[in-house]
Amino acid sequence: MFNFFALFFLIGVFSGLGCCDYIDNFEKQTEILWKEQSDTLMGEGKSKATLTLLQNGPLQRAVLFTLLDPQPDGAAFAGIRKNVKLDLTNVNKISMNIKSRGEYRGYEFCLRDRGLSGVRAPAYCQYFKGPEDFETVNFAIDEFKPHFEGQILTNYTALDKANVSQLSLLTYGGVRLPKHMQQSGVAAMEINWISIS
């Protein structure tokens, strides 16, 4: 005879083994807690970013719209940031389910620690190309390297995983890249969720 109690026990066990913890699940939440972080903070910048919810019946996700308007040397960045209190000591990766379209697809995902913030504080970043169709992009915690103004810092402290205080998602003009790799114009990234696991 089939044991229904055993079945309910197994369902309970496996439902408790969630894949991840959401930092943001834009498919369900109704509030955007991310703020703009673009080159207009630097005085001469002309770029812009905004994150908004796309809602159409049961469909809901966030969309990051960016305008990159570089300086003559290619300097530009546009993106968003969110203040957090995260302990990533026992976390392997941060994941985002996204797709991107527009005139460029180069982005960077960054962390800051110990309460440091603003464009003058070093950030721990990973660069990636936004996929054309929805995919889950993974960022291994141990792969976040310290950067400042687009350059990797070789003699700087490692990320304090227990005290992550800010997340940021940016696109860049590419001032330190060859001309053929620099970015400008308009793009959009659709985001279903951001999680840690």
C-alpha cells in the first residue's frame, strides 16, 4: 500500500531545499529599492539610468534602461545601486536571470563592503555580456576583484564577504578599452530576479 505520510514528508523536505535566497524577485515585488548611479555624479557626465517595473497582467519584471553619452575620451557609466547588509561568507555565487538588447551589451556587476559607497570608493567587480535571450548569469563570489575607475587594483584588500554593504549594476563607455570596444547609445536589460546561493 502506498504510504501518503512518506510522500508528504518527502515533499516537505524537498520544498525546504530552496535553490536560493532572493535579493530581489522582480516577478513578485512591487517596490524598487535601487537608486541611480551614473556619471552625472562626476560633474561633466551626461549619461542616465533608471530601473522600473514592467507589469502586464501576470507578467512582471524589472527593466534597466541606460543611456551612455561618453566624453570625447570614451569615459561614461550609467547604472543603479542598492544599499544592503549581506553576509556572503557561506555563499558561492550571485545569480541574475536577465536578457539585454540595444546598442551595447557590456555590463559590470559590483559589490562594495564595510559601508563604503559612492564613485570614489573602490568596488569589487565582474564584467559580463548581457545575453540576448533570458539566461541565468552567475557571479562566483571568489571572482569579485577590486577595481577603481575601470582599472583592477593589484595591491588592495580582498572583499570582506561578511560585510557587503552595496550592490551595483552598471554599463560603461570603456575609456580604457580600444575604440572598437567602447560603448555608447541606448540599451535595456530585463531582470526577473537576483539571488544568492
